[in-house]
Amino acid sequence: MSSTRNLRQNLARSALALAIGAATLSSQTVFADETTGAIRGAVVNVENVTKVTLTDPERGITRDVSVSADGKFRFGSLNPGKYQLQVLNADGVVDTQMVQVGLGGTTSITMGDTGVEEVTVTGERISQVDVGIAESGLVISADELMELPVARELTAVTLLAPGVSRGDSAFGNNTSFSGASVAENVSYVNGLNTTNFRNGLGFSEVPFEFYENIQVKTGGYSAKFGRSTGGVMNATTKSGTNDFKFGTNLYFDTDVDTAPNTRTAFNEKDARDETNTNVYASGALIEDRLFFYALYNRSVEDQEYYGRISGLGYQSSRETDFWGVKLDGYITEDHRVELTAFSDERETIEGQYDYDSDTDTLGDKYGNTYYERGGMNWIATYVGNLTDTLELKVSYGESEQNRTTVSDADMLPVVYEYTENAAGEAIWTPMGNWTNFLVEKGDDAREMMRVDLAWDLNDHFIEVGLDQETNTSFADNNLSGGVYWLRDPDNLYNECDIASECPSGANVRRRTYSVGGNFEVVSSAFYIQDTWRVSDNLELQAGLRNETFENKNAEGAAFIEVDNQWAPRLSAVWDPTGAGNQKVFANWGMYYLPIASNTNVRLAGGETYIHDYFDWDGDCVNADTTPCNVGDQYDQVVYADGSVPDTRGLVDTNIEPMYQSEFILGYEYVMQNGMQLGVKGMYRDLKVSIEDVAIDAAVIDYYNSNGTWDAAAVGGAPVEDVFDGFHQYVLTNPGNAMGIYIEEMDEFINLTADQLNYPEAKRQYGALEFTFKRPFDGKWAMDASYTWGHSWGNSEGYVRSDNGQDDAGLTTNFDQPGLLDGGYGNLPNDRRHTVKAYGHYKLDMGLSLGANFMWQTGRPLNCFGEHPTDLFAQDYGDESFYCDGQLVRRGSVGRTQNYWNLDLSAQYPVEFGNNQKLLLSLDVFNALNNDTITEVNESGLNPATYLEPLVYQAPRSIRLGVRYDFN
């Protein structure tokens, strides 16, 4: 954003002060939608103004607006970029200025004869505080990211923002925003929601070259945004202009070091490299009217990793052929349409081998597993400036994601053998040549529609809108070979009765599991929002959002519908001096989270989940390693029999939606030299959570208390035999009373909170954040932040880092009351202290140096074991907050090691004739090769392995780049 701009002095005492005070009271959230920006300004000391003209010099588009009686004007729905503004009266042009518009922002401008001495400043213009914005987060452009050592993916960009932390490795490459779980975020590309609605983890993968701007919202977002209790990632893509541009680049990434070995992983043999090739072109199909940007990306990533005790080695290759197109068509200067389409289809082929870690010998190949991901995405948008004060935007789009995992050996049954070593350490040994435990065939499809209308009434800016998403998940999941055999030759796991069930002690368990169907989630919302410019230095915003979620089972019937979720959003911004260089801001709002479609599949699908237990001689095995000489069946546990459950027995009739409240109070100040300082406090409170809970103990108490159990209706079985601890799981708000249908008795009953015996789900987050920004002045720039943050309660949220469970909303956390004993404390995403700093320095010779630094305290640690008294919780194994029979409260054991990381970069441009440029770059990630332990074993069942390292900091790697551009 390098240019020569005018710095106006003495603003507070001039006629300009009033004008710029009114002009700068414009909100990024209000005066712009999620894909564009706006300009708001005032004309002073000019008589008989006829109009203000805006020109897009790159596209030849010109728009005119009239000026109000008090000299104010506004241009909305502008693509980010540079624009020329001109004020005209009867004598012609009286003032001309260039204006930069950012994503989601409003640029303030004062034009005309200000009567103020002007000082010319070379380099970046000195920034003013945006005194209309009460959001938290950052906006960064693709050009700025090019100067930094940042991994070329969206997650790495979010980590630049204060209050954002990397999630556990079990969930892939995801981040936690302001204490929320990693599955509570939402991601948009040009207004299209590309978030994984199956379980909230991840989003469409888009190459860096396709992005133009990325906005990271960590809190305080307006009523226009919903379906998130974490953060918002909002990106726009590049667009074409009248000038033809072409370019290509090649990036090669490779690990140059390895992490230390763990007990289970032979990390010193790890290898990874990735090659990214991009080709792009942009320009005008019809000059001044129709523009295009097109990109093709070819990515190949190869990895190797080996187990130390599993006896398995893996070699994988992921290939992506991404293509993306952005079309912008101007019907007239006031009406335009745009189309964005891209495909991120990709396939990972993972070969599984026999591996002997003692001799470092790679043996026979068992077969390949194929992970098919990604799909087609597109969105079409109409933007119309119906009048100078009325704007309309209409969008429709679709997003597809493949979720299929199959292998060459899917006909072979899964077989494990359970043994223990001399120290009592559990050993799970995979047997046979199967490669893929769960065969998953499925896909997700989203259809979205959105309408937004904005009306500028001078001191009030009114916005109304509605949007709807129809999300459909198809699933066909089965065990490899249709069955999972667990061989227990020493009777250490299944614990059969030797006297009556397995005389020799040896026994086996056979699991039969499958689930499938088509599942639909319909999510709709509408909002209204008013921004009121109360005075020249005070602005209030009041918004109200209403959301409805409807989840359907495999038969298409709604099994849960939560409507009238009213989410108020309020904010205030005060400019104490009216000079536009400081602001005090406050924000309060309520945010709702829909129920993930994973809940439809798991809870309301035609699921079969049966355990059959058999006597066994302990020696005989078939060629596929399944047991032979299997004796009598001594037990059967039916968790699900394949039928679609009665929807009345799935959901509490009193259920309330999941939501959190949020409050933000902050102050920002821009010094005369352009440096920006800020301080902000945030508090989040998860007021209501939705979880699945077992109600068996409560049902037993209910029927034994009132004596209405009709044993004859269930073949003479007492209530204890039917409700055996795991018979009925219900979606509810833990800690509340419940109304639920009991199929066996064909009646609805009311269970009290005391009978259910679950505590309320709690999650709170408090943070104090300090920020510093030095805008680029032609020489160097830096952003830095320190965040003190605390996340505490008994519920992490959608997913559970404690055990790596990604069943959104269906984790084990609230499955039995005993699992919550001692469960209140510091949550997994509690990172008490975080320091971040990034920036770059440009030398006179053209060489640019960049750095990205983060230091953070570790995550809280637990000691998990078996519950000593709750028999139902005891069956979950090491899921309780007990060690050796003693209560060990959540997060009370200590923390993982403090983490710090330094990435460095260097770039050198080579320019030659005809507007051609060659850029050579080198990035070094984890430059000092730190090997911090980031995750440990928190199971206390075996003291010998408790707190042993599981995951280390990513080792040092480099990225080499060559980029050619013709402009």
C-alpha cells in the first residue's frame, strides 16, 4: 500500500475535525459486507457540489453519487483496491484523491477546501484508528503474506492473530479461537461457506495464489455472521483488471530434521517433501466490462513414517489438481455480477508395510489405503446499487466434499490381539493384512442462498438479510471385512468368568458395526441491524439475529429442531477527541452453534453396533488371523441393532440451543509517527451446551421410585436388565431436567436433574490482550501481541482433546455422571501466556528479510484412569479423572513444556524489461530446530508410560521458491 499521501495536521481545531469525525465513524462490520469494502466521506467548504465521482482505474468503472445537505456521501460494495475520488460542482473538478479500500472495511475521507496546511508524507500514509469497528482480529493481504515466513495455508494465517492457538494433532491442522474448541469455527471464500459441517473440523483447501485478502475474526462479529462460537475465517480471491497479467511459480518444501523418537513412533525415520506449482492469468474478456482471473495448482506431498511397536510402516503420497476461476461482470456501473468456481479434489494414497524397528527392515506391503477428499465449489453473486442510498446483494452457491476412505484390503477382517508386558503395559497388536479399520464411503453437499439489503439514512444505516443452508451428508460406513475380532488369549481385557464362560481363560470378542444413509440439516437465519451515528464521536450498533436448525434422520424425519434462537449483538465506539487517532470500544453479543451432521449419522442413522463374546482355545487361528476353534457364545451386548431409532427417544423435549455470550472492552491509539497501540479485554461464557448423555441410571431410579415398570411388556425383564448403563443416549442440556420418550413402556417421562446427576456444562474464557503495530514505511514493518488467556470449565466444546475424539457433540465427556467427577478445571485450550511477533525488513539492495515468532505456555495436563465406584463410568476405561483410585481434578497435574518457535525468510527480486519480475525466496521454519514436547500420554493406568511424550514440535524445514510475474 505504498504511496504518497497527505497528512492533515491540526485536525482537532479545524473545520476538518467535524468532517473527519463524522467520516471515520464507520464500521467495518456495518458499512461493508463479508466480501467488499466501502468509502464514506464528507465534502467541506465547497459550494454547489453536484456529485462525487468514483473511478476504478484498473477496470475503467465509474460511479457517481449525490452529496447530502451536510456534505456527506458514501460508496458501498466495493472490491478491495485503489480508487480515485473527485468532487465536482458547476465549475468542474474541485478536488481529487486516491483512496485504498480494504476487505470488510470502510475508508474515511474528507474532500474539498479544508483550509488546513497540508504536509506531504512519502511512504505509507499514517494510519488512523477505524473508530467504527468493535471487532477483534486482523485483515492481511496476499502481498503482505508474501513478505512473511508463513506456511502456505489458511490455518497458518489464523495463528498470526492474537487469541488463536494450534489445536491437538488428533484433529489435523486446526486452530482454537479464544478458548473455543477447534471444531467451532467457520470459513468463507467470496461469501461461500466451505466449512466441514460433518464435524466442524477443517474447510476447503485453497492455494495461497488464489487469495487476495484474508480476514480473521476472533470475536465481536456482527449479526451478519453466525454458526460459530469460535472464530471466522473470511477470504476473498483475486480478480482480473483491464491489464493482462500472467505468472507462474514453484515452491519446494522439505523437512531437513526430524523430531525425537517416542515409545510408539520411530520419528527419526520420518520424511516429508512437497512440491507446489502454480500458473495463473488474468485480464479483461471485454474491456471495462468483463474480467477474469484463473489459476491452476499442482501439488504433490510425499511422507514416510514408521511405528516402533505396531510393526507397521507407512509411505503416503497426496496429489491435488486445483483449479479456480473468478469472473467479474459489470452490467452497468451500479450493477455487477460475479462468479467464483474452484475444485480442491485431492487423493492421498497411503501404503502400509510390515516393518521391524529393531532391524530397521521394511517388509512386505499389505496394500494401499485411499483417502478421497475435496470437491467442486461455486458461488454466484449479484451486487446492485439500486439508488445512492440503497444496496442489494443476492448470492447462491454450492460446496461439495468427498469423505471416502477405502483400501485394497477392505475384504479382510480387522483383527487385534490384546496382551500386556511385564510392566502391565497394554499392547494392542494388529494381526493380518487388513489396512483400513473403518471403510468409509460418503460425501457432503451444501446449498446456500443469501440476500442482504442495506439502506443509508444518513445518521442510521439499516441492514436486513436472510440466508439458508441445506447440508446433506451421505454415509456408508463398515468395518473392514465387516467384522472386528479382538483376541484375548490371557483374559486380560474381556474379563470372562473362567468357571462358567471360558474354562481355559482365552476368549474372543466379535464386533459387528455399520451405519449409513442420507442425512439432511437445514439451517436458516435472518437478521436486522442498525448503526446509529449518535454524534461526531459516538456510534452505536444494535443487531438481532434469529437462527433455526433442523436435523433429520436416515428416513428424512426431523429428530431435532431448534428454532427462534435470538442472538442480540450490541456495540459502541467512542472517539474521545474526534481526531480519529484513538477509540474506546465495547461489544456484547450472543452466538449460537448448530448441531453437526455427524450427530445425524451416529445418533439417528441405521446403526448396527453389536459385541458378541465367545470361548476360545487360545491357539487356533485361520489364514486371515481370525480365531478358529471358537466355543460357545457367553455374552452379547447390543448397542444398536441396525434399525433407525424412534426420534422421540433421541432428544430431550426441553432441549435449548447451544450458545455463548461474549463481552469485549478495548482501547486503541495511533501515535503521530503511525505506530498503533491497543489493549483489550474479552470474556466468553458458554451458557448452554448440547451433549449426548446416558440416562440409564436415571431411568432405573425413576421406575423403581414410582413402581410403574411393566416387566411383562419386555419379556419379564426388570428395568435394570434393559437399562444396563448404555441402553439409551439422549441429546440434552446437561444439568437440566429432561422430558424423554421410553420406547419399552411407550410413554414420555420426566427425569429430574437430581436423577440424571449431571452437572451443567461450563466453559469460560477470559483474556487480556496488548497489541503493537508499526505499518510499513518503505523500510520495515512489525506486528506484535501479548495475550493473557484463561479457559476453564468442564466442557471443551464440540470435540475433546483429552482423548482425541472428533465426534462433534457426541464425545464421552458427559456420557456417564461419574466421568464428570473432578472434571471442572483448566480446559485443554487454556494457554495462559502467548507472545507473537512478525514483520519484515527491506534492504536498499532489494533483499527482503522476514520473521515470525511465537512463544506460548503449555496446555494443562490430566491423569486419567478408571472410576472406582461408578460402574457404568468404569466401563469406559481410562476416561475418568481418577489415578490409582484417587481423584485428580482436571488440569491439576501441570502443563506441557513452554513452546516457542522462530521462522525466517529471505526474498530477492530480479526485475527486467517489459514489466517482468523474478522473485527468489527461502523460508526456514523452526529455524533453531526446537523439539518441545507438545502432547503426552495422560492415561495413568500404567505409571511406566504416564506423561511419556507422544508429539513433538514440528522439526526444522525449508521452503524454496521461484516466482515469475508478467504485469
